[in-house]
Amino acid sequence: MQHNVLILDFGSQYTQLIARRVRELNIFCEIFPYNNIPEDLESYKAVILSGSPFSVRAEDAPHPDLSQIRGKKPLLAVCYGAQYLAHFSGGEVAPSNIREYGRANLTFIKDDELFFDQVNINSQVWMSHSDTIKKLPTNGVKLASTKDVENAAYRIEGETTYAIQFHPEVYHSEDGKQMLENFLVRIAEVEQNFTPNAFVDEIVAEMKAKIGSDKVVLGLSGGVDSTVAAVLLNKAIGENLYCIFVNNGLLRKNEFENVLNQYKGMGLNVKGVDASARFLNELAGQDDPETKRKIIGRVFIEVFDDEAHLLTDVKWLGQGTIYPDVIESISVKGPSATIKSHHNVGGLPDFMKLQVVEPLRMLFKDEVRRVGKTLGIDDELLGRHPFPGPGLAIRILGDITPEKVSILQEVDAIFINGLKEHGLYNKVWQAGAILLPVNSVGVMGDERTYEKVVALRAVESTDGMTADWVHLPYEFLMKISNEIINKVKGVNRVVYDISSKPPATIEWE
């Protein structure tokens, strides 16, 4: 990728939003932790410093060496970044008298290219900090203020360095995207050439050069990521790609057969492997979420190893890893606090002796779909909801049994088919059912029942990093609830999850 933008992450919850806004401008960017700055900065045309939960006044505050960036690359410092430049360059940062969090309006704007075009006085911005810049750094020139923040934006004379106290990447900053475009395109002169077509051409050429005439084995899931990865690899190496679709016994109802049928006519060499008994036997009696994920990841690799040995001279394992998977697996302090482990990130056991190729490693989910459309993949497949790699194992709270899997498959089928029949499926980013580890008292046919409870979950999101629950019509929920209770033996109660992410995750485990 050429004309990169480097984003240095200081641990902000909004760092990925910065990347997404930059990508929306058709500009390629990468996120690196502040304590792992790339040694070779030649290809980066501009640098952005993120916000942070730290105070620049704290002893353990992030303090990177920016000597190869300041004054040498166009630099935009956001929130903590703005305070960092002030604090360590002759300015002053002090605790704010009031906590500056939420909406604010610009009350002063200096004529500057950063505020070109749509950025006007009274433009709404989003603040999120407890310190404030009392004194600008050496050669600092004030560019903007709000009612409570005197130094809301500034630039440094003699450098292409800009700093803003607010968050332009957040939706609530009305002209935030315009400000980012002004900085990157007008000021830093970064080319807007990161398009789906350009990505396909570049990644296919890269994979041809990287893989050559070697053979690649790739696991298909039926989802968007692995499918797009497979089509890209097929475009690069053709018949040397061997696709395997594994039935882990935790797929949706009839999914194994349906997915194999989906791939007919796509020109992919696909083999279906039914390893459901093997997975379920390994999972028997296990109720810890992380343990379940790790077992599934391990057995998945073992199955692949078995299948790879049936082929000759396979040297690569293809994976549908995407950028949020990569980002969640690292942090500014090394390995992140484990929210959940990603079974397709982090390398392979030594015994496999396979190298990894990940065509989508630098793309967000919506970008994967756009690339898939460019490749001519069917809209129905591209519009398919994300489905977790561990499958229904992490939607069955507690231990896994064939009976529980069967119950949840029936419930899930009713819910998903209902969304499709009522024209709601494409209005939802991800939906599914969760089998809870509790029973509840009910009455059916004048008889007391004591059966399972299921929760329905439907969220709207762009890439899964944040999500809001969907306000499905009450009439729809009532119909689906009645259908589940009447048709699925063993369930007598249905609830609807109205939690957003954060603080809840999309999956329950």
C-alpha cells in the first residue's frame, strides 16, 4: 500500500474510529502502538497521534520519541496527542476546573486550511478529557476555542504540525471528517487512491509474488471474510488453492450442506469435512468460554493438519483474518487484556510447518464487502451476517451437548428465517440466539413445565467494534417468541437482549 498514514495509538477507545474515517477518505492507514513505532517511516506521508486514557502529567504516561516525525512528517495530534505536544514542548497542561466531556461548540476559528470549507463557528465538536492546555507549546498559534476550552486547536510555526483537543473521528463532531480531509489531502497532500479495485490489483500481485507456485490450503466458513479471501487467492494462484470447509458440529441448522452448495459454480476447489463428532467429544464437560474457544481452535488446526497431509507439498495456510481481529490482539502495552481470543490470529503450532497468508489482514469488515462486490461475489453471500468462528459453542452458555446444539439450531433457524421473511435481515448487522444455563417455570396445556430459556440478540454496527441493539418490532418479537416456544421442545421462555457494546459484547461468551 502506498501513501500510508501512520496512526500512533496511545490506548484511546476511539483510535479505530480514526482509522475508519481515514479509510472513508480512500486513504490507506495503519495503527501502531506508540511504543512500537515502525523503524522505516519512508512510506508514511502523514502521522496522527490518538487520544489516551492517560494524563500527560502522570509518571507512567506514554512518552514516545517523535524525533523522526516532528518537523519531518505532517503531524496531527488529537486530544492526548495535543496535550502531549504542549506538555513536552514548552507549554503547560493542567487539570481542568470542569470535566470536559461531550458536545461543545467552536466559538473562535482562525482562518486556516485545517478549517477550510464546511468548518464554521458554532460547529459542534466532541470533547473527552480531564486535563486542559493552559499554555501553548513553543511557536504554538491558537486556531480554535470553545466556551470552556481556550486552546481547542493550534498549529506550530515552522512545522506542518497541527493539534486539536477534540475528537474529529467521532460522529458527534459535525465537521470532523472534513477536518481530517483538510489535514490529509490539502495540507499533507496524501493521495486518495485506496479503492477496492486498487486493493484487489495490489493484493493479487503481492500474493502471486509471495506464494509463487506453492500450494495453499484455506478454511472456508461460508462467511464473508473467508469467501473473499478465497476468491482473492484463487485469482492469484488458481488451482493451487485447496479450500476446506469443516463441520465442527456447531454450525447453524443445515449449514454444512447449504454452504457447500453455495460454493458450487464459484470456481473454487472446495472439500467438505464432517468433524462434528471429534469437536463435540473434545468439548464434552467444558463450560469455561476461553477453554471452549481454545479447544475449538486446537481441534480446527488438527483437522487442517490431517487434511493438509492428504495433499502434497502444501506450504501455506490461508486465513480470513481482518483488521479488527489484529487490533484486538495487540495493545499499547503488548498483548491486550483478553476480551476473547481469536482462533485465527497469532500463529500456528510448529508441527504444522505452514506459513500464513492473510489477504484481508488490513481491511475492516465493510471494506471486505466492498472488495467482494468488486470481485463479483453474490450480494446474498456478501450480506450474510457475521458468525463467530467457534460457532454455537459460545452461544451455549455452559457445557456443550448434542441435545443443546440441536435445541439452539432450531431456535436460531426460526429467528433468522423470521428476520428474512419480514424484511428485517438486511437491517440488522448480526443476529443470533443464546441458550442460557437456566430453566424457568412455565405452563403448557395446564401442565407445569421447567425448561430452557433462550435469549435473542440483534445488533446494528459497522464493524463490530461498537454496536447498538436493534429495535425490532414488538409484533415480530411476539410472533417469533410464540413460534419458538411452540415448535422447539425444551424451551418455554424467550427474552430479548437490549444491551449495547460497550459495555456488553455482541456475543455472550
